[in-house]
Amino acid sequence: MPFARAFAVSLLLAAALGAAKLPDRYFERMSAGIADVREALAADPAATLEKLETRRGWRHFPSAILVAAVLYARQHPANPHYRDEAVLKIALAIGDLLAREQEEKRFAAALDRHRDAYMWLEAYRLLEPQLGEKRRARWRGALREYLAPYVEQVARRRDYPRYISPYIGTSPNHYSLWSSTIYLAGRVFGEKSWEELGAAVLHRFAAEEQSPDGFWGEQNAAHPTPGYDYLTLTGVALYWEHSRDPAALEALRRNTDFHMHYTWPNGAPIEVHNDRNRYWSETMWGQFGFSNFPSGRRYSEFLMDFYPERPWLEMLGRLAQNALYYHEGPLEAIPLDTENYVHRMSVPASIRKTGDWVVALSGLIDLPTASRWRLDRQGHLSIFHRQTGLIITGANSKHQPELATFRETTGGEVRTIPSDTRLWMDGPQDRLALAFNSFFSVLEIPRPSRDEARFRFAIEVRDRGAEAAHNLQLCLKAGQPLETGAGKKFVLGEDTLELAPGEIGGWIRHNGWRLYVPPASRLVWPVRPFSPYANGPEEGIGNAVGALTTPVGRDSQTLEFRIRVE
């Protein structure tokens, strides 16, 4: 590395590891957010939970109770609301509202209300001395009534073969959160059987269910689901705070190592390894779990750099949870603070940072399922540059062969998932082999230079009668111009754009990068990816991609690509 660049990097690293900024920033956001809640409650004191949750970003309104409770109960130099009667009044009003909603059988109507029940339970624990006998009994009775069915759900699954969706019939992140809430409720309410049940499940999550690579798989125990893994982590981290189970701390250590390696420089988790979501924003879940370690505290501060000033309400509640349990102390550098790093999982998945370039590879294979909640692992390459963000995404999809890295048709059947893969990370270039019925391909990626990344797919054809195509998902942005080597210029929008090879002319320029492509490549925009929540294509255009397709010919060949940042 040139001396000037090395010196600049060292200065940035020194700044990053300077004075700790957490949990101070949590309290800043919480103080701003609780003002909005106070205003809403004052404007309509009789509002129901349903009405309050119609406000944009307030779908999990009960999260506000923990914000108010932590501001009132947590003494810290950065918290101006410690023992502030005004925020106590807000917490009491919300708790009374939730008790009324439960008594009138409306509290459980919304999806994932168990996450709100945790917020209420934690607030009860913090504020119990201030509740008074009557309110204490009312809140306690409502919480116990709501949580009792979850005790049965947790107990029924306790001894299932694995804590992954194909066995437990729900997501592991749900099961972890249910169990941690039941565990905490057992401690708070003196229900020993609840506490022991939650502890047994969460100890198993920590000691047996975690992958050696440090994550908890959702569909496959050996393959990550990075976004939802933060939720599973949160359940285990809460258990550690109250149990001090050494297995839980070790699990948190491994999980911290996993996440701080597999995060893009913009705070988002790596999407090419994800089998549930094509994208996931920076997370506020579970940062207190990372804070047990110096590098985890630095990672939490890194994530906070990308958060909006006013996050949506459930995330404000998670900031309150972080503020409540955060472990202050010295910081250590994380991989993203360094100029270069490489990490490979025990399964064929990896990441490499070279200067401003970050490349993630996935050779993970899972059998496709009918479940809308499980994407087909058909993407294999993602490329990110600090200046432009994600350029090529390997995000997975479902029922969309046009977004698969390769698709082949043999005997009338379309396949997008390789039968075998192999990953090499120990030479001058990283290589990922993908085997299909009619061909195999080796993706080769030499180390990028400062402004340019090259990669190629060397394809060995075995069945010349089959049809196959290669696809790259380009991260194009609506409203921005796209220019081609054939002199074409467009502003991307809702209208379909289809460019033949002659209209591309060898390269595409967009958003600060230029991609040089094989002569036969075609481009289609916009391709709206599959959303498991909609069980179909996304309605908006914000997450659409451009599909760059190059046919795989009848003979062996090499498809060459080059990206320049301009």
C-alpha cells in the first residue's frame, strides 16, 4: 500500500477507535423519539393500539414503553431523563393501554406481538416499585395471560431434533425470542418452571445449535440467514445477561466474529449468503450482545453510524434494550476498519476486502422448497465498492430463473441451483466452481486494483444439446441515467428497458461505475424480485435490478467482465 494511503487509513482507524460513543447515542435517539410518543398520546389519550399503529413506522407501538422505562430507570451521564416523572407517566399510560388491550382480547391481534410483550415485560421489571399494588397486579395478570400459550409452544418444541424451521415449524429467531421472553418472565414472576424451560432451550441454542461459523441457520443449520440471525442473537444475549451461562457468552463471541466479517461497509449484512431476504438494512437488534467484547463494541458503533436520526418505533425499543444492557469498555478494530481482509466459512462461502472493493462468494446449495419463506440459493457473486455501494448482487430469489447466476434447460426442465460447488481462497485469485448437468463453470476473481475489478466465468460445456444462460443482477437505481457503449442514454424509470447486444456496445455506465460485458450480453430493466412477504414480485421499483444475460454457447468459453469506478 502506498505510504500516503496507509497513513490515511491509520488516521481513520485511530479516529474510529477514539472515545466511545455508545451508549450515549442510544440515549440521544431515545430522547428524541419519546418526544413524538408523548405528543401522540397527549393529542389522543383514548387512542387504541390499532389506531396508534396506523402511523408510519409505529407498527410495534408497545416498544415505546421500554424507551420510556429505560429513560426513567437507567442512570447514565448521557441520560437526561433519569427519574423524570414525565417519562414515567408515559410508560404507565402505555402499560395501562396494553393491559386494556389484552383484557379486551385485542393485544394479540397483530403479527409478532410477542416482541412487544417482551418490551412490556422488561418495562414491568424496571418499573415494578413505581407501579403500585393495583397496577402491578393488573399488568402482571395481563402479561401472564398473554405469555401462557407461548410456554406451551416452547415446551412442545424443546426436544425436537434441531431448532431450524423444517423441524420446529417456525423460524429459529421466533423460537429464540419466545424462549428468552419466557425465561425472563419466569425470573420476574417467580415461575421456576418457565425459567427452567427458557434456560434449557437457550442453553441448547448456545451450546448445540450454533454453526461452527458463529450463526444460527434458519432453514439449514450449516447455512446462514444473516438478517434474522440478529434476532436469534438477541434472545441468546438476553439469556446471558440474566443467567451468566458460559456457553451463551462463547456463542455471543462466535456470533460477533461472524457478523463483523460478513457486513458490507454500509452496515448492511451480506445478502448473497441469505436464504430468507434479498436485502436487510443495518440492524439495531442485539448490539448489547456484541458489547461484551472490545471488537463488538466497535462493531456496534460502526452500525450506529448508518442509523437514521428517528428510527421506526420498534427499532427505538431495541435501542432501549441496548442502552439497558450495554457493556461499556475499550474498543478494538474490526475487519472493516482495515485496508484488506479475507474470511472463509467452513462451508463454501467467503468475503474478501481489498481496499475499497469487497467481494462476497457463495457456493451454498440447498434443495428448493415450496415455502415462500425460503429463497432458492441460485446467486453466487456480489461486488461492492465503497464509493458506489453494491454494484452486482448475488441475492437469491424464487420462481425467477432470470435472476439466477446460471440457468440451464435440459429435457424441458429449468435448473438454477448447481449440483456441486467448490471454493478456493488460497491463491492469487479466488475461485468458485459451479457444476450443472450440461456444463460446469469456474468463477475466477483476481485481486482488484484501486479502480478496477475483473472477473471471468470459464465454462466447460459437456452437453451441447442443452440450453443455458449466465445472469448478473446489476444494482441499477431508478431516476438515474444509464449510458451504453453504443451511445445510448436513458433515465431509468418504471418503463421496461430491453437492450440488445448492439445497443449495449460492450459496456454500461451507471452510478459512478462502468461495466464491460461480453459481446452477446443483453439487459432488461426493471426486474422486480420476489418478496416472501408479498409471496410474489415486489410492487415498488426501489429494489428492482437489471438482469444482464449472456447466452452460454455450445462450446467451452470464457465470459470476461470488468468494472471500473470512475
